[in-house]
Amino acid sequence: MLHHPLDVRRRVGPRRFPLAEVDPAVLYVDAGQVITSAGTAAGIDACLHLVRRELGEVVAAAFARRMVVPPHRDGGQAQYLDAPIATREAETLEPLLAWMVENLAQDLDVATLAQRAHMSARTFARRFRAETGATPAHWLTGQRVLRAQRLLEQGDETVERVAVLCGFGSAAVLRHHFLRRRGTTPQAYRRAFRGRLGATA
């Protein structure tokens, strides 16, 4: 028997599951054994997240390139890109974003970035959010966490050194942001990632 979408929504809504929590600001939620997504497109994001969690950033990025989708989107439309930023016909911040990704170890404050973009700090902040869906600081943190993941997966640098190379400055700051974005510490992520590689070898 087919149900009207509204009927389905009523049956699975808050009255049916009063303890369920919905976060409208994210594309998917990873609760460990259960991953839920916001919709069809967000389901792709959730699948890429699962690949990233189990096999690492490099494999997930390769999947994304084959599917011609962004490797990582974190809530709303904010893009955290492992590959070149999608081009647009209108003038964009794409060259600056690419430069930022190549220079994550530097101190990339808004004043410095605005000057490089030939804008006032206020105009730059507004344009940046309009184009990426995130503030410069939030976008940078996402890119730095992605870089940290790759370094933890592929090399043997200490966590302190990884923090410096990614622009976090210290292991403590890296741990703070890594835990918030990935739900684990850098050391635990490295052990888990290499453990999964060993199990599939």
C-alpha cells in the first residue's frame, strides 16, 4: 500500500520517536554504528564519510573524483575540498582558496587574506561566506584537519610536527580541532587507520 509523503512524515515524526534528535545544520550524523543523512545528495556525503572513516582520506577523495562530487561537505553548503575548487564563470575566490590550501602552515588571518584578495576585511569576509558557506576560520580549520588526516595516514611525523605542518601550531590545538571534527584524537585516528589497513592487507 502506498502512502502519501505527508502521511509517512506523520508516522515517523516526533510523536512516533520523541527521543529522536534532528540537527538541521548538518548533512549527515555519524553515531557510531548508525549513520543518517539529510536526503539523497547528503546520502552520498554520508557514504563518502564512511569510506573516509574506514579507508582514509585518499581513498575517499579518489571515489569522489570518480563520482565528480566534492570529497567533503560539512553542513549546509560549506565545502571542504581535497581537490581544486569548482570553477564558475563569474569572478570568484577560487585562486585564493587554492593558494590557502597550499599554504596552510602560514598564519592566514583575515587581514592577510583580504589584502591578498585586494578587498577590505569586511568585504572579504562577506564574499568568502557567500562563496564557501563558511567563515574563513571555519573553512581553514576544515582544510587543516583534512591535511592532518593525510599526514597521519601516509607518514610517520609526530603529532606535534603534523600540527605545525597543518598550521595548528601545537599538538594541543590539533587535538582540540581533530576531536571536534572527527570525533577522535590524532593518535587514535592513526592507530585505527593503520589497523584497518593491516586487517585488509
